[in-house]
Amino acid sequence: REQARPSRLWAVQVAAFARNHDAETLAGKLKDKGYDAYVMVAEVNSKVWHRVRIGQTAELPKALELRKRLQATENFAQAYVAGR
């Protein structure tokens, strides 16, 4: 019997900060606006980044639509869809 593999989850990354405080502040402001915002920590080239992401969906089209909306209404021009 094969085990079901978990689906890939998609989110929209709107920013990345070296300082956790900056990321948490932005995530808090986005939560206050009703977004499902959270902070992820990642190490890239021996540097720690605090990534602000919004949403988690198994449906890529939904994530793409969220990115489009965030770019238009929240001025996150550099927002992109990230998988995990």
C-alpha cells in the first residue's frame, strides 16, 4: 500500500528581513488587515533571513491570485509565490 505524499503548499512571500523584529512587525500589520501572515526563518549563504509570507494553499492558482492582489492593493511589487 502506497502512502500518499503531502501536496506542495504555496504561499506568497512579500518581504525578507535580517532582523526578526522587522519581519514580525510587518506580519503583525498584515494580520491586522486580515491576512494570514507569518514569519519563516531561513538560512541562505550563512545569513539568517526572516521571511514574511501570507497564506498556505495546495492550489497554485489561488496563490497566484493572492500575489496579484497583494501587488495591486498593498504595493508589494516584488511579491512572489513560494512553494514548500
